Amino acid sequence: MAMTEPPEKPQDWQPPDTTPQRDEPSDRPPPYQGSYGSGPGAAQPLPAYPQQAGPQQYPQGQPPYGQPAYGPPGHGGPADHLAGRWARLGAGLLDGLIIGAVSLPFLLQAIRWDRLEEISESGETASASDMYDIPRLLVGYAIAFVLGFTYYTVLHARWGQTVGKRAAGIRLVRASDQAAVSWGQSAARQGFVYLITIGTAFLNLLGPAGGLVGIVGLLDNAWILWDPRRQALHDKVAGTIVVKAPAWAPNPYAKRPVQGDPGNL
């Protein structure tokens, strides 16, 4: 056979079928194009993950007291940084003992010991004027007021802690941004407390009307039992709260170094 002749076709050879064929059903599903859990062809966007608000701006560029120290929001509840009620009670008792011990001598000198002895022997009913030298008693109350007002106002404004609060590991701060309280807030807070105390003392000299003011004093301290921010009435008047103050927590009363101050060297 010459190389220029085409090869012979096999006897069973058939030309290819070029007629278009119809699609036959197939058991294989079409490619998945939707989101997980939806049917084929029902593509839906995934739900957006809730985004938290961006960083907040705080006064003086500092976050609220306690937030960096006690973890991000949602770890333990929003009231975790607030001082416990028992801690506040213990601090108040200790501070009261300190003020009472210092003020007691000025009040004892107003008692009419000779008149009390006569009344005990005779069995007669004694009035307030029989038991106390009223002018001396008023002077004693005035001295006790000045000592107590100075004690609470200065220690709160300067360090946010009295001796009792320091022992209990708690601290007074502003309710708005949990920074250091001002001198005005500290004075207003203690002034409200002593306004009730002095009013009760004067009305007790006049009769049972002092009990009504005394109820207000009890309500002042009892308010922390149901208040969500554990504020007493004097805290609400001054715009303050009491928070925990562990050693590792930020201290808003700590002195910050000032550039150029030789005391910082």
C-alpha cells in the first residue's frame, strides 16, 4: 500500500451522532450555593454579629473607676465594683467609735452628776435640764460636730477613705465618673448627715418630736439596702458612691506626676 492512500475504515465503524441530546435526570444534587441550613438556591447572608460600641471618652482621659480592674462588662454584673453593705456597716461602726472616743470627754463634762445623785436617791422624774448643764452640752455638741465634720470631710476629699473605709477596703468616689470627690461634695455629704444628727439632738431636748427626725436618720443609712447603686440618701445628695478599693485597683486619689515638679524626682 502506498503511503499516499488513506487508511481503510473498519467495517463496523459508524460516524459520531451529532444530534443534540436532552438532559437526563441525575441523582447528584446541584452545587450548594446557599448558606448553611437553607435550601438549594436560597442563598441568604449570614446574620451580622452584634458589634459593640466603640471606645467611650471619659473625663480626664481615664476610664471609670473599677472597669479596667474588674474585667470587661458582663463579667459578674454591673454592681461588682460597689462596696458591700456589710463592709460599709463595719467602716461606719469603726469611724463612729473613733469620733465617739474623741468627743466623749466634751459631752461628759455637761452631765450634772450631783443632780443625778439627788434624783436617784429621791426617785423623782428627771428632765433634760436636770441631767445636763445645757450650755455646756451645747458646747460639747459643737466640738463633737466640728471634730466629726473635719474628720469625714478632710479624709474623704483627700484620700476618699476614712480609717474605717481603709480598714474595710472601700473608697468614696463620684457617682458620675468614679473619679475623686471634690471638697464641696465631701462637705455636702457630711453636712447632710450632721444636719439630721443635730436636728435630732435639739428636738430630743424638747420632747418626743426628735424621734421623727431620728427616723429620717435611719432611713438615710437604710437606703443602701434597696438602692441599685447602694447609695445612702447622703450619697444621693452629694452625688457619690462607695466602691471596693483593693490594692491592685486604680486609685483616683493617687497623685499624678507633673512634668517639671521637683517633688517628682
